[in-house]
Amino acid sequence: MTNPQKDSKMLTRENIMHLSMSDLSLLSQISSHNSFRSLARLSHVSVSQISKSFEKLENALRQNLAKRSPTGFLLTAEGVHAATIAREVLALMDQMLEIWNSDNKKSSSCLTLGSRGFINAHVAPFLVNLFDKEFPDVGLRFLDFSPEELLLAAFRSAVDFAITLENVSLGERYVSVDLGLTSWVLVARAGHPILQNCIESELKKYPFIRSSYWNGRELISSIDPFPKVPKFFLHESQTAATTVPILLNSNGLSYLPKISVSLQVSQGLLKIIKAPWLHDECKQVYLHANQDTVEAKLLKRVATIAKEFVRNRG
């Protein structure tokens, strides 16, 4: 652990404005926790990732923000002050966003759906068809978010709808609807050599493609879905929309939500690898709606279409 030299001046709004939204969010939440583990659990990221991000914050701000111990940490005076300033900056940004949203609602009736890219790509045709028929005066804005970006966007009420692969808390404004289960599957292109000899030891011959994304400060790579199976990672991509073409044009393998590859599987372009040593992981899919901007009737219809989509594709 590095020990950045303290500056003599206390932090101000001005000298932390260069921090990313992820940094500000981390600073604003840190005072409510006494360990990185509890904060990591809330943020749905690893403890090591939170620890590394916090250490980079200390280096960037040249401040010792917390005193570590085997059981957790205690914020220093500088840490308490930095957390207070971060919350003030976020509060000011929220006020600006409310003003911006108020002005835009006067001239626009467009609702924002935030989700992972592959979910947006697959669910968009169904929802657009619904809105064209039943809500013709309302438009849809589809935005692709990493999990961390979505949490920040919801924190600022920047999304009206969100679809997630876990039941995350997006704040008091949002109500959640269980859409059903989607399974995660190991896939390869049709004609892949692994399909002829599908044994565990063969996996290490072929590169795995996993997801990664930028959280505003650093690159984050996904964890190994089944670490006991021998393998090596090579390519990385942020969305399944990029992973699928890589799979179709290489001997790569990837572990993906079935929703993201159901179309290519039905067309015979991709094959799902089934083996006793592969565990079947299923995740709940959730729809979240901002109760301040989404009417109950609209939520009910969107939830119905989304449940049908998950049932047919998941």
C-alpha cells in the first residue's frame, strides 16, 4: 500500500473537480462503511477493485484518506472532509440535472432505457413495436451502460427504465419487477473443433473471450466464471455485440448470457457447449422503473413485453 504525502491544504470543490464520476461516488459512499468488503458488496464489484480504486484516489489527491486495520478502516480528517466535498459536488450536479431534466421534459417525451448493450440490442425491437402501437407520442432512448455507469445514472435519475442481470438497488425512486431467469452458456462457432472432442482438457487449447469495460478511471475485466477449468484469456470486449463476431470468425470461446446469443444459436451460427464439468449458472433479470417519470399503466405493459422476451430468449 502506497503512502501518499499529505498536502498542507485541505481539499476544496475546485481541486477535486478533475475526478471522475466513479471517484466522486466512491468518496461520497465511503463514510457510510467501515470496510471495503461492505462497500464492494453494495457496489457489486470485488474487494480488491474497491481497494485499488481507493488507493488511486489517495495518490491522485495526495491525501491519506483512511487508516487501515485487519477489520476495516477509519477515515482520517482528510477523508471525512473529502467525502463531504464529494457529496456536495454530487448534490450540485443533481440540482443542475433536475433543472436540465425539467427544461427537456417541456420539449421532449422521450424515455430513457439504460442497460447492457446486448440487452438493449435484443429488446429494442419489441419495445419500439409496443410504443408505436400503444404509446405513439412517447419515444425511447436506448443507452448502453456498464454496471457501475448504470448505478451512477440511476443515482441522478438519468434513466426512466433499466434492465439488469441482478437485483441491484437503484434508489428509492425506482421500483423493480422480476422478469425471470436467463442462463449463462459456453458458446463456440458452428464447426469449432471443441464440438468434436468436448472434454475439459481440450479447453486450454482455445482462447477465451471475456468482457471488460472502463469505469471512468481504469479498465475492469470480468472475473473467471469457472476458475477450476483450465483455460487462457486472450481477447476482451465490452459488449456481446462485439464478442459474437469474434466467435464467428475464430476458434475463440466465451461464456455469455443466453439472451445475448439466442438469435445466432437459433440460426445455427453458434453452438452451446454442454458438458458435465460445466456448471449451469442462472441469473434473475430485473426491470427497474423510475416512479417519478413512468406511469403505472406504462410500466405494466413494458414489464409484460420484457417478461415475454426473457422467457423466449433466456
